[in-house]
Amino acid sequence: MIESSGDTGMMESGSGRRQSRVVGHGSGPSEALAGRKALVVGLGLTGRSVARFLAGHGAIVKATDSREKEVLTGTEALTEMGVDIRAGGLRCEDFLSADLIVISPGVPASHPLLAGARERGIEVIGGLELASRFIHVPIIAVVGTNGKSTVTSLIGEVLEASGRSVFVGGNIGTPVVDYFLSVPQADICVLEVSSFQLETIVEFRPHIALLLNITADHLERYSGFDEYAAVKFRVFDNQSSGDYAVVNAADPLIGSEVLYGAARRHGDALRIPFNCPAGAEEGVYSEGQNIRLNFKGLSETYAVEGRGLRGVHNMENAMAAVTALRLLDVSPEDILKGLRSFSGLRHRMEFVRVLRGVTFVNDSKGTNTGALMMALRSTEGPVVLIAGGRDKGGDYGVLSQIVAEKVRLLIGLGEAGERLREAFSGITEVRLVSSMEEAVETAACEARSGETVLLSPACSSFDMFRDYKERGARFTALVRALD
């Protein structure tokens, strides 16, 4: 059983006000939350779920959002539960009158109103921290710049197929607090965890934490790469000697921070490396299309044959998932079945069609430079690349070599188009377009038999689309309409 650790009473704040903390430690949510004045900041999917959870367990809830009430969805049901909806702007008095503030992942933990609340001794946490204080079953947390959703889904599917009762959620789309809606409640939680969620953890302690990779992303939110990486490492901080840290040995930053000299700075879990050099005596590595696992007295081989696990990046994802599944005592037979049946995720290296010898692939979920690099490494033959969107502050220069090797034509889309042209105009041909329709039409006209048209934007979608799913769906629909 996983239980939270930490202060169980009151703690002094710098202002002298005594801070009352929400504490689980085996108690139920209603016991800990009843009568507490809670403010939920952000009324997206996660914020609405948190508000519903708090109100359902007796808290006095306000929920605030900078958007006007008319554009918010799902607030009527919250109002019926007694939630006071405060839309159209964030108000200082709402923050300072709360006992507890729960922020949505999209709200930076550094927001000035949150700083003022902390100075008054008001606890500020996120939905992940809140839920984890009342989840008393093992938690598997999947962290990394790329591959989180694939690994989370694969672990969840294999666990379910092996007969376990599993909750799969977190950053993958189902808020963590929705764990408490399942009846009966699952006996294991598999969570995709983002850096935004890790900003506000206090006691969150996963039994198994997987760190897949760290490449530059979300630099529009952080002061730089070092701060972004430091937040990722927080997933290990509360782990004890009975827990496991599954880490990518081939990622130089992860290796230096977690596997070697500085390891004790990041919790006390047993380190288990994957993506090790071939032949490693301890750890997990690949041999062709096989995974070799050597740890805790085990020596096993797994053939990666699933149609959803093609490419270099998915071999790494499979190694991480297999490691976690064996630590959970899932049988090799069940793991092999899962690897072979896993169909992959939509919008992540998703095959769309072949037309006149040209292969079209939808990688709309590739929203950073690391994802684009992996996509290009996993694509055979010359590439006509569709990239761009809202720039996230990454360095496109890290892609220069692989773009020179693989990309015959780069079609730049959206706000980042000019930056892409500046970065790659001396390396490959770059054309800028104004819409996805124009991008697909240009790619279809220019691509030659044996080439791949790859949508892998390395940018967020918010300049033109609601999210990466809408962007990928538009690309797919346009490609399927080609004749």
C-alpha cells in the first residue's frame, strides 16, 4: 500500500499565520475535506473534476477562471453542487480567503496571486498531489518529455489483460481525482505525469516512477532547460527504499543525475536502468527487435512485434514498460501478448495511407524538437515534413543534422513558420503555407514515390487548432480525401 508521508498537523508560515494542510494518511476524503474553504484555479477538464471532487466530499468550493463564464463548459453541474463559479478574471480576495488552493496544470505555480497566498500560509497544490493523499494503492508514474502516453497506455492495457483492476489517467486525459469515481476502485493506478503537475507536489510518492527522457520543451513556461529538467526529477524525491526508479540510461542528463554520483539527491528508490548498452549485466537493453531484461535475478527476452511499437522511440518505450510490468509481477506470457496486440496511440506516428507510393504519417502529438527528432529517426527514406504551429521556445538547431539527412522538403505552418525558415533554409528547401489544407496539398503534389509525408510539428497547436488531436484529425481527413 502507498501512503503519503509528511506533516500531519499545522505548520508555521513566514507570515506567522498557521497553515492547515489537507492530510490523507489512511483517512477518507470527506473526513479531511469537510468544511474546508477551497479555491480551484482553472476550469478546464482537470479543474472541473477537482471542484466536483472537493464539493462531493464536503468542502466549501469556489472555482475561478480568467475566461468569461459564457465560454466555459460544464459549470452548470458544479453550480448545482454548490460550487461558487468566479469567472472573468482572478481576484485577490478569492485567493486570500481560502484554506486550500488547488491549481490546474495550465496555471503556473509562480503566478503572483499564488505567491501572495503562500505568504499568508495558504497551501497551494495541484490535483495530482490532492488525489494522491487519498489513493492507498500502488501508483506507477510515467514522466518524460516524449513517450509518456504510449508507455502509460501500454502498461495499463497489459495490466488489464492480466486480470488487474487498473485506473489509467493523469496527463493522458482522465484527471487523477476521477480515480474515486470508479466502483469498485481500482487496485493500481497508472498515471501519466507532466512537469506542470510535478511543480506542485509535496508528498506525492509513486511506487514505480519511470523517467523516459528529457529534451527541451515548454521553455515558454520555464526560465530555461535546467529548470524544466529539475521539475522532472521531482518525481523521485519522496520515494523510499521499497520503491523503484526506472530510468533511461542512454539519456546523459538522467544518467548523471539519477544513476551516478548525484543519485542520493533524488529519493531512496532502487534504480533500474533501461536502454542500457547491449550485454549489460544489470538492466534492460535491446538486441535487434528483442528486449533483454537482466535484473533482480531475472534473465528474459521479449520480442517486440506489435504493430503499434514500430520505430526507435517505441523500442525505448517498450523497454520502460516491460521493466515496470515485471516489477509488478506480470508474467512474461502476458507481457508478450500485450506487446504483440498493442495498437499504438492516435496522432503518434500513426499510419494514415499510401497514395501513389507515398506514405502519409500523422505525428501531431510530436509537439517538441525531441519528438520530431525521434520521428525522423524512425522514418525510412526521404521525408516531406510538415512542421510548425505555436513556437515553444525550443532550439531548432539541434535538428540540423537529421533534417539535412532525412528531409527533402520542409513545409512550415503557423506562427513558427518564419523561425523554421531561418533555422533550415540553408539545409533543405523550406516553403511556408498558411493552412493545413495548403500544407497537405503542397506535400501531396511534391512528394515522390518511396517518400513519406510526415506531420510532426515540433510546436503546439494553439495558434490554429484547439489541440494536437484536432490538428491530427484535420491532417488525416485531408489526406484521406486525396485522390
